[in-house]
Amino acid sequence: MPNALTPSPEPKSRLEKFKSAVKDWRLLTGLGFWGVNFFKQPLRSWLYELIDFIGNAQMVSENFTKVIDFFLVSKWGNLVFILSGLGLIFSYAYSKRGSDGQATPDPVLTHPQSLVQENQAPLKITTTLLQEMEKYLEIKKLEPNLQTKGAVTVDVHQDEEGAIVFGNSASNKTFSALVVKYHNNDQVRSKSVPSRKVGGIEEVSAEITFSRLDKYSTLKIQRGAWLSEKDSRVSFRVNDTYNLIIATIEEDEPHEPTVSAIRRDYDTPYKGNIPTREELHGDLISVTVRLIAEAESKTVAIFKYILEISREPEIKLELQDAKYWVWLRLQKFTVEGLGFSDRLTEGENEEKLAEEVHAWETEAADFIGKHIGGSQKTSFLDARPTIEQALRQEPQLSRTMLPRPHNPFALSNARLQDSLKARTDYLRQLENNLH
């Protein structure tokens, strides 16, 4: 039975076989002629001396002399000698090559099970041996292509075995759950990643980290809960989709509704991984989901979100991609800045508007520093002219249409509208960098 890891060589055409045979024959013929011409005279002299030493009769010596002269002097003798030598050389060379003209592969790499003799323990395939096999056989392991398909709130209930299951139940309490869909997409659509085949991945668990943005508080769930799954690990085949529970909303009369994360990293000898609630506090929470292939001890994918919790008049959960959430907030600050410029254009007094502009600048700078970086925050605040310079109407360099080409700059008083434009332009630059 052929080994599944052994590649089947492509059959050669008759023309390729003929070219290979002619190439080998030309090489071996040249070697044969060179060998005969080089060793002919020494071999002839040595055989004559041998005959003289062992020959007891003149007739015997003369007969052997005729044979030697036939093989080493006459053309026909040379031809027979050359053909015999070529036959030996060609037989040796052919024994070192396969019947298809290719070098015989190493049996250790193509058939590692051949190292295991009868009544012996199975061969332990080490990492080094496996890497050599992959290199020789050009084995490329197919990697998964896990993608998020958005978040949705659904009605769920907890069944008798403890798993949180999709849908309503007549016997068990129904509550709401915010879930994220993860899909092992067979189509790789990315400009930075070349097209490739997609494989599956086994025993994937989800590590979820919740971090409040208003204060330092972190909650880590080692293994989250997959919707309608008994185990805390799932296997993604190609085009499989699973739903990960991010948070739940549950009401226990007469208490207020609570928002909770679900952990399934506690094992019990009776029920296995039972869901455990961890209440989430705060209104703005950073959520990081790390999908881990436990069988291979590696991280498959990392997704970052922002969870917004509205508690009045009723609890609502909204989960967005972290980059998209930052981009929306930058766009909101840009629109507000442009609104101040419109009000100044309509004739509103700069001094009356200064307090609102200062508050807007401070809020935007704090947001940039927290979610993008400290250097970007500094660049935003240092954009010229600053708001203070505009309010003091300090002179600034500006281009004018002067007729003198040697002096293309002139001094003008800074205005609040110039300061707003410098900041909204920088906000637009940050928005473009997030794409």
C-alpha cells in the first residue's frame, strides 16, 4: 500500500526519456574511450610479462599474445573492450537511479514507517524529522481564515446540562445575549495576503479580556462560552460558523437587570464546564477576544472591540470593531470643529465662542491620547496657529498674491478660524490613517 505522504512523480514523455538516455550515453562513452586510451599500453605490457612468467610453451605464449593484440591493438578488439566497460559503468549508474531517471529518494523521508521493524514500538516522529519531511515533500499545512461577521443580540436560555442555548424555553428562563459570529471563510480577500487554500482548526477556545475605559479595571475570562455548545472548545472546519457569547442581560425580580460576562473555565467533576456569571460594571469597555487552538498551543486570531452599555431608560448593548469605533469618534470631533467654523463665518463673536472651542479641543486631545497615542495628541495641540495665538491675534506668516516674487510671504493676524482649520485637517489625517 503506497504511503500517503509519498509524492507520485509525474510520468516522463518518450522524448524526455530519449534525451535523458542520450545524455547518459554520451557521458559514459566519453569516459570509456578515455579509460581505454589511458590504460591500454600499461595493461598490454603487464599482460605480456604475466604470460612470459607463467608460459611453459612457446605456443601458449604466442596464442595469448594473439588474444591480447586482438583486444588491445585491433579496432574490433577496442570496440569490444569499450562496450564491455560501458556496460559495467551503465549498469552501476542505472542501479543508483530510479526507473524514471530520477534519483532514488531517501526511504527515511518518504517512508518513515520503514524504520520500524516488527515487534518494535512505533517510531516517534520528532519535530526535526517532521520539518525535514515537510521540506522534502513540500507539505504546506493549510491555515484557517477566521473572520468576524458582526455582533447581534438574541434570546437564549440555559438548558438542563448548563449550556446556554439559542431560543426561548417554556421550562427555563429566557434572557438576552450579545454574541459575535466567527466564520472560517474559504475565500481570502485581502490586498496584503495572497490567495491561498483554507484549512480547518481543532479545539478552539476563546479568551476574553474586558477593560474599562473610565478606570483601571480588567476582567479576564480564560475560556468563554460558545452559544449552543456543551464544550468550551469548538472545531472550525472550512465555512463553519460559531457564535461567541460576549455578555448577557438577565433580570431577577425585584433586582435591577444585570450585564454579565460568561466564563466556562471552571471544571467540576459532576457537570463539567458550567457557565459562571461575572457582572460587568461601567458604560464603556474595551473587549479583546483571543481565539486559541489548544491542541497546537497557538493563537489563531485576535479581535478587538468596544462595548457600549446604555443603562437608561433600559439596558442596551452595542459592540463595534475598535478601529471603526475610534474612526467614528474622530469623525464626530471633525464635524464639531467644522460647525464652529461655520458659526464664525456667520458672524458669531470669537471671544464668546472661545470657551466652547477650548472644551472641544481638550476633549478631542484626551481622546487621541488615550486611543491613538501621546505623540498624536501633542501634534494636535501644537497645530499652528494655536487657539491662544488666534485669540490674541498674534501675527503669522501667510501667502499673499504680491507682485514681488522675491517676497512671497506676508504677515497677517491669526484668526480662530485658522486654528480650527489646522485641527480639523489633522483629525482628517488621523481618520485616513485608520483605513
